[in-house]
Amino acid sequence: MSLFNLFKKQPSATKPEIPADTLFFHEDDFCQVELVPGENLPFLKNEIQNVSDFAAEHSTEHGYTSTYLRNDPSVELVDKQIPTFQFEETVKISGLERAGAVSTGYGSNYREECKNIVGYGKGYSAIYYTHNNGIVKNIWITNHFTLDKDRLTDFLIQCGQKWNLLLVDWNEPVVIDICNKGEIEKYLNG
């Protein structure tokens, strides 16, 4: 290579075109409002108390002085062996359209396409799930307060009844019995 070629501008790598119907979720929102097996209720109540206590202890006017790493429940969603096709049928109740692709990242510039994540929704309001070998691994929701409340309630009730799931909002933090329409409505209207 000649000295001249060293200083010559090299072509930059082209980024793949992002489909217009791509859903984006901030990496911090992964499973922050999630559906989890009901068998974990005692664990979840304890973990929520731990999160609340930790937040109170480490809160400052500028944020937090430390980070709490949540413990894993004894029963994970993947243990329910929910086939993706069954979940796909259930999510239709929400009235949300399936996105062509899902990406995650942070800030305004960093985006990474997600493999094995499917999303239903528009903008930043969506229902997501991860999967492996045709089995659902995680289900979570972003910006759910802007979704159609009646349809979201119906979707949540179906998930609760079919698979004995609970909704955990780690931001609040609160556990919602999604077999109970009144609890769901109180949460969504709160």
C-alpha cells in the first residue's frame, strides 16, 4: 500500500436499512413490566419489598447511589412451555399489529436488531416476547398506559387464565393478579 493510499478516505460500512415498521424499546425497558408465572407470588412480594427498601436507602435528588440486581424466580416463564403460536393467537386480542422487526439500544443513535424477539404495537407502545425453539421465554410491555385499556385488559385476563400469569411492574413496584379484571383496571387507571 502506498503512502498516498494510507490517507485516502476509506469507504464506510453501510448500515442495513431499518424497516419502517420496526419497533424500538430502550434496553432499560426489557422486562420492566413483565408477565411471570403465578407460582412466584410469594417470591415476587418479597422481591418487590427488597426493591422498594433498596430504592429508599439509595435514593438521592440526582438518582440512585447503587443498582439493585433482581433475583431470579424459581419458576421462569419458559418453564410454562407456552408455544409461540398459542401466544400469537392470544396477543391478537390486544388489537395490536405485529411489527416487521424489533430493535433495542439507548440514546438516539445506538440501535441493534433483536433476534428471537417479536413485538406488537406502534411507536413505543407494544407487547413483546422472546422465544427459543417455538417456546415463549419472556413477555413484557412498554408504554402500556397509552394502549387501548379494554383490549389490553382482555389480553391480560386471557394470559392470566390460560397460563396462570401475573403482571409485575418493577417500576412501580407492584404485582397485579391479571385474572382479576378489577385489579387490572385499577392498575391501568392509576
